[in-house]
Amino acid sequence: MKTVNFRLGQCAVEPLPQPRPLGDSAIRRSPAGAASRAFTLLEVMIAVVIFTAATISILGLVAQAIDNARRLQQPAVDAGQVAAQLSLTNKLVEGTYWGDLSDLLGDDYQGYTWTENVVEVQSNKLFAVDITLERQGQSQPVSHLQVLLFRPDSPPGSLDGGPGIRGR
């Protein structure tokens, strides 16, 4: 094949270089060319270290996400749940009461106990209720709450001349 160069009305034809025939010499590469195209051992080791660090980081994030999901599945234990149940009653009687939290709130709360101490604080049927939740086998309470409840339908307490805690 020939190329044509045009210069201000002049035409010159130059031959193209001939391609090398395919054979053993075309497949072989020179040592200088091979060194520039291949990865060194140091580059491969650095790539492996980077890949390992990225993999460990991703696995750490996955483990943390799984742990957080497990925590979300566990029920929150709070004395406010017992107070909510107690607020549904129309009458309060002075005294100390206790029980298993799973009997009150369901099987998800097994292993927890509740204690409530009901005391009349005003003669107009205003009661103070101290609620404490404890995990069985632990001495420290898990949750503690004090609420004031007005229950006019309650029987006379210790301040009203009834047989309450203080009147005994």
C-alpha cells in the first residue's frame, strides 16, 4: 500500500512499512517489554493487603449490623409498662404487690419481676405508686418509676381512716 502526501499541488507517494508475518518471533516478547507489562511481587502484595483490609472492614460492619438487629428484637424493659397497666384500674388499695412480669406483659418478659408499693399521699384519694423492675438473680433494679394516680373510687386509705398501711 502507498500513502499519498499532497503539498501545494505536488503529489508524492511513499510506501507503508510492511507488517511482520505471524510466527514464533511475533509471539515472543522482549525481556524489556515483559517487565513493563507485568506486575511486580510488591504491587501484588500491596493489592492483597488493601483487599484484605477492605474485606475485614466490610465484615465488621455486617457483624455490627447483625448485633444491632438482635438488640432491636429484644423487648425494652421499662417500669412505665407496668404503670400503664396499673393506670387502667379504677381502684387502688394501699399495699405492696409483686409478680412475674411475663404474667403481666407476655412471654417476652420472662426472667423479670415487678414490685409496686401503693401509698395514699393525700386524703383526696391521691396515691403514690413506686414501681421497680428487677431481673431474677440480680440485686440492682433494671427500672424504677414513681407515679401519682388519682383514683376517687378507691376504698378509704390510711389518710381517710381506712385500714391502710399506716393505720395498721
